[in-house]
Amino acid sequence: MAPAIINSPPRSKDMQTGATSILSSRKPVFGKATSADDFATILAPLYKENNLAKIMSTAERYLVQNDPPSCFPETVPQTGSQKGKYQCRDAEFWTCGFFPGNLYCVLERLRKYPGSSVSKACQKGDVSRNFPLSLIEHVTDLCQKWSAPLHAMSKRTDTHDLGFIVQPALRRDWELFGNKESLISLLTAAESLSSRYDERVGAIRSWDSFKNAHHSITSMEDDFLVIIDSLCNLDLLFYAGNYNRSPRLIEIASKHAETLLSTHLRTESVVPGKTMFSTYHAANLSPKDNGKVKRKLTAQGYADNSTWARGQAWAILGYAQTFAWTRDPRFLEAALGLADYFIYRLESSPNVVDENGVGRYVPLWDFDAPITHTIVEGSEAPLRDVSAGMIAANGMVILYSLLQGAGRYELARRYLDYSILIAKDTAALSYNKCEMGISFDQETQNIQIIARESVDGESFDGILERSTANFNQDHADRTWDHGLVYADYYFLELGNRFLDMGLV
């Protein structure tokens, strides 16, 4: 059944009154006095054994009749006949790299931070002598099986999503194990991605065509579609460009990011003295007219001029990564302005986002859409996109590290505080209650996945609920209120970033 849409008007910037008082009265609850123990308690859900157990369980079950993998987990419905079970996409789909990435995220923890993802019960007594190595070997085997098909993807020139496809797993495989095949695939993928760059436009083509009820953009000669998500694929070009000492790849990535500053960002003057930016999802540029903007539009947001939450999050992460590579102050200004606007929209969202005291920092699916209510655990709840919050939080942690390194400690702490608020609120609101664990049979030396908590006897493959892959009214394949593989990926990656910083 479709969600109920409450016909309240979009929250445009002209309607957002009292912004200054809202921001000054509601501040992050963290500060300089927060201890390591406090962080460990607050962030505990990021490191539950359940996370590792669910990913292992899914990896093992979905290899049955799918080995080597030809389809990859993507969404986990919260209702219907397939409730709780991952729905898969074919290997050509842009999300195929995230489930292998989930496996490598937990493997990275097991190797670099032993004990961070496994309960103490599994580390006591004689079990500890063989269990850790057996677990690492088992997860490594799953990683290799699920990532094997990604190598062939590196030669694709029909997609701009190569960063999403190859980096989550293959970059970790190279950095953890020194697997040269993975390095070669990363470098090959970067070259493949660069083939979609057009000097006349100063950008990489995202989509070859786009059609819906309002748009038909199909010409490869007259049209050039670029989406905000593309900023997160630039990290692949910077990585390969610096590894190969290739000024060309670095220049392509830098120019693409520069172009989107003018084609996809909107200046928002909602708080006096602060420059903020919102985003368009997509722009159609003219190859024949030096990249002149022909149309700005959305494919997944509420409206062409609205701020789609995940698009805003992609931009925060993409520009934070780009500044990390280039140190170009324009990209830092963009990342800060985008993050500040994301924070502003969280803080100024209507009170309906507060569900039993949590939810303020879990974004609505589109910040300007009328509030859409769905049914969550038998009660009405606003439609959100948990994945957008997780992506934005990763971008904010990168900003924290960069600003800390520049000696801008107070500003840096702002973004760390908000990343933690997002993580804390997300876990409280959308961490699935069906939990699994890991046991080790000392006699057989076998690792087993066990159910620890269930809801009405049911299970749930994902870690987080309440993402929205696409709720655009003109999209033929709308999906909402579900687990989502890249929401879990960025949840895990955020946990790894906190470990790398020594916060937990």
C-alpha cells in the first residue's frame, strides 16, 4: 500500500522562519569533555557482533545457487511477502559493489582492530586460541568470492559508477592483502571512467539517457547528463591518478568537481553570516555550447528544485574527499556549505521527525517534500532516508579530520559532533531489532551463525531499516521504507573511520 502524503506545502527557504533561534537553541550534546568511554557507549551499535553475523549469514546463504555471484543484495523490504529478505540486483547494477564492500569493512575491523566486532563471550578461554584466525579466514574467503566478479566490471565504459562498484571491496583488498589484481582493476576502472569525460563540458557523463513522465533526454550529441552522485566517483580518479602519477586523471577529477560548483549547487542564505549550499540532483549540459546548462532536474527527489536528502549527502562526501586530495579551498568551502545546509535542514525539520524522543538527526527523504507518512511497527511515521544520513556523516568525519589538521579545532568539532548525533539517532530509530550472533564449536572448529533476538519469529537481513532508494512520483520502480545495502555500508564505514581516529 502506498504511503499517505500529507498535503502540507514544501519547506522552501522562504517559509523557514526562526532559523537563527532554532540553531542557537538546539546544540549538539557532545563537547570537548566527552571521554573515550562515552564515545564507546554512544557508538556501540556500530560495532555489535550482530553486524558481522548478519553480513556473514547473508553472504553464505546467497552464495547458494549464486556462486560465483551474478546478482548482489540491494534492498530488504520491511513489509510484504519478501519481508526481511534481501532482494538482489544483477551484477550490472550500480550497487553491486556495496555488499562485497560490507564484507571487506568487517574484515578490515577483524584484522586491524581485533575484538571490535565480536562479543567477549567468543574470546574467552580455550576458544580464543583458534577462533580469531578461523573467523578471519572464513570472512576472507567470503570476501574473495563476492568480490571476484567486480574485476570484470573495471573495463566498463557504459557507466560513471565505477567508484561505487570497485572501490568498497577492491581498494581494501589491495590495501589489506597487497592483491595486485585488485590494484590493476582499480587503475583500469579509473581509465574506463575517464573515457566518459568531455573537455567541451568539463565533466564526466553520468547517464547516457533519461526518460520519465516529464523528461526525454536521449541524444548523445546534444545532451550531457551529470548527476550530483558523480562527485563520489571522483575518489577513484584521484586514487589512481596519484598512484600512477597521472596529471590527466587528477585534472579530469578536479575539473568535474569545479564544473559542478556552478551547475549543481544553489546558494542558500537562510542563516545570517553563513554561506550554505543546496543541490540539484541532475543537470543536462550542452556539449555543443561549452557545457551550457540546458535543464536542471531530479530523477529521485521530490521535485526539480527540491533538495533530495541523499543528493545533498553525496555532495558533502564528494567535496570533502575532493578537498582531501586537492587542498583547493573552493572545494572545502563547498563541502562546509553543503554540510551546514544539511545540518540546518535537520535542525529545522518539522516536529513530526521526533519519534518518541529520537529522529531529529535522521533525514527526511527529501527536505522540501510534503511530509509523507508510512506505517512503521504499526504506527504512522514520516518517510526518511537513513542512507542519506550515513553518507553525510561520513563526509562530516572527513571534514573533522581535515579541519583538525589545519588547526581549526572548534569548527572541526562541530562536524564530529553532528556525525555522532546522526549515528546515535540512526541507531536508536532504525537499527533492526532482529539480532544474530556468532558461535565457535571448539570440537569441530566450525563457525556458526545463531539467532539471538527475533521479532515475532522473523529475521531481517539488513542492519538498518528505513531507507528510501527512490520515491520520485514519476519513477516506475519506487521503493521506500526498507533496508538498503549502501546504508549499511556507510554505517560500517563510519564505524571504521571512528576506529581509525581512535575514538573507540
